[in-house]
Amino acid sequence: MTTPVNGLGQNIVGTLPAGTTSSVPSTGKTATLSDGSGQVDFLKLLVAQLKYQNPNSPTDGAQYLAQMAQFTQVQKLTEIDKAQAEALTWNKTVSAQSMLGAAVTGTTSTGATLTDSVVGVTLGTAGPTLKLASGATMSIDDVTNVAAKKTA
């Protein structure tokens, strides 16, 4: 019997004896590599594959190495994705701080198009929000134009 297990975003197929099931517990959620549960699930699956393989036709060791290589590749890509998201957040934060004192045009949180000077920046989970002189707020993603800062 062949049982596909999809805990890492891909199917990993192992051979189990008839009437048995995989010993990988179901957590009711999708495993992610960032919290480490993907690694645990993968290792449990690997142990189950080794435990229940057919002794007359053992699985080729190259298949296990290929699975480990794929798992490592997915894990590294996840780490790269996380690092890029963090870099984008910091880039937006630096951009918002550089707009202090400048006149910006964009869509406010109420949906109106406004040109006003930036008097502050609030950092939140959704990214930086510009505080305008009129009291309105604007997400940095909604800015369409930035004028040069006024010099004293």
C-alpha cells in the first residue's frame, strides 16, 4: 500500500504493509518549516518508511538522500523568503522615515486623495503609516508622489 503524506508542500511516498497507517500524527494544521514542526514530521515519516519497508525489496538509499536534499532545499528557500520579507519591511520603514517633512500625495485611510506634509511615522504590523499635518494617515503603500522637502 502506498500512502502520500503532504506535510511539506509536496508528496513524499512510502510503502507500508497492508492494513497499517503512517505513524506521523495529524496535528490538524499544515506543517511549516519556520516553526520546526516540518522537520519533526519529516523525520517521523522517514523513520516510518524505514520501519515498514519490504525486507525483500528495500528502498534504495538514493531515494532517501533525494528526499533529504529536497527537504533541505525547501527549508532554505523558506529561510530566504523570510529574510526577503524582513528586508522589504525595513526598506519601507527607512523610506517612510525619509519622507518626514516632505509633501506626499496618495490615498488616505479614508479613501480620499490628499497632498500633505508628513509629520510622523507609525510602525505597525501592516507596515509604516505616515501621519500627515492635517491629522490624516496614509499607508506608505498608498503614496503616489513625494515632493522635495522644504529647506529652511
